[in-house]
Amino acid sequence: MRTHPSIVVLGLGLMAIAAVVGAVTRVFAYAAILVAAGFLCLFVFRVANQWQRAVILRFGKFRGLRGPGIFSIIPFIDTIPYCIDIRTVTTPITAEQTLTKDSVPVDVDAVLFWRVVDPIKAALEVENFGKAVSWASQTALRDVIGETVLADMLVGRQQIDSKLCHKIDSSTEPWGIKVLSVELRDVKIPIGLQDAMSMQAQAERERQARVILSESELQVSERFRQASLQYVGNPTALHLRAMNILLEGMKHNSSIIIVPSSAVETMGLGAMTGLTALAQQSSKKDVPAA
């Protein structure tokens, strides 16, 4: 029995179609597998930056920390609730209308520098460590202000910064957080109190000026007393000094000085002693040198 050629051609065509369909099916299968593997990689492999630590929970139980770099998890079994930043963080803190120890209302602005040193405690011991640090620092700032006098707050800021840093650090240590430093930026006081403090400072400066002036007068009088001892028993030196004073005054003013007769008599310029002193000076000039 001979096979008709058309049947042979039809069979070959069906076989070719089946081969093509099988190849296409395999291509689609391979593509589906690659796509599934790609999606699976998205869920399995994660990347943490150098400053990040990923907290891994498996069925809700702490499994460990991952990072930095690439790491893997089991999809739908492991979860990452937190990716903690271990870099230094700055948090501004304020205390408005807080009374000092001497009952003065002040507004204080400060900056807190802190960082996470134990990511496990930061993730497991407190719900939101960022807000917890902010609230703890504000409470500590108000407590320190209430224990400090306004004058000490304006002058001794470094001591307040150290005290505040220690107080906040003792509160955040159980959370795995280290407080590095605290810096007071500004202390605002009421306007009326500023005016009163300005008047007080001005009065204090005037008092110091008067004290310095009186001390200067005491020193000058002491010098005059010592100088007067040099003129005792030596009227000639006293009269020469008086004339020198008049001469210096005429040089500086470039004018004629009218001296009252009472002042002349006081200095002894017109009295008998003054004439005697001048006579002695003239006699010394007339005597020839030996």
C-alpha cells in the first residue's frame, strides 16, 4: 500500500508545528522561571548601607542584625521592622517659659548630639528611640533650668552643658543610645528684666569707676605727702618748684597767667622767704668758681 504524498507533507507540517510550539513553550517557561527568580531575588536579597544595621525578626522573634552590605532573608518568614542609622544625630530641644531657681522665666534653646551604640537595645527596648530621646532631653533641660540660678546660667554655660549631658545620658543608656554633647544656643529673658540688668550693670561700672578714682586720689595724696617731706626745711626748693609750675603753665597755654596774690603768698613767692630764696640763688651765681 503506497502512502499518498499529501499525507506525508501534512504529517511533516504537523511535526514542524509541534516542534515550533514546543520550542516557544520552553522559551516562555524559561522566561517565566527567570521572572520568578528575579522577583524572588527582590524578596530574598537586601542591601544595607555602611551606616545602617537591619534588625531581622523570624516569626516575630529577634534573629539578629544584618549589614552593612548585601544579605539574604527568607521571604514571608523573616521581616525587617527597623533599619537603624548609627551615625551621629542632632536634635534641637527647647524649653519655653521655664522658671529658674530664682523664679525667672526663661526660654532656652539647645542642641543635642547623640548616636546609637547598641542597635539591638534601640530596636527592642523602646518603641521609637528618636522621640524618646527628644522627650527625655526636654525633660532633663527643664529640670536643670529649675535647679540653676539665672546668673549661673548666663555665665557658666559649660557647666550646665556637662550636667545636662550626664543627666540625659543616664536616661538613654538603657536604650543603647550614647549622648555625646549638649550645647546651649540661646537663653532669652524678659525685656523688663533685660533693662533692669542693664541698669544694674551700668551702676556697677559707675561704682567701680568711683572706687578706682578714689584709689587714684589716695595714691596721688600719698605721693604728695612724700614729696612734701622733701621740701620741709628747704624753702628754696619749694619756691623753685612753684615758679616751675607757673612756667610750665605758661608754656602749655601760650598766654599770660594771672595768679591771685593769695596764691602767690601761699606759694611764698612774694613773701620774705621767697625773696630770700631768690637772693640765695643770685648769690650762688655771683660767687666765682674755685
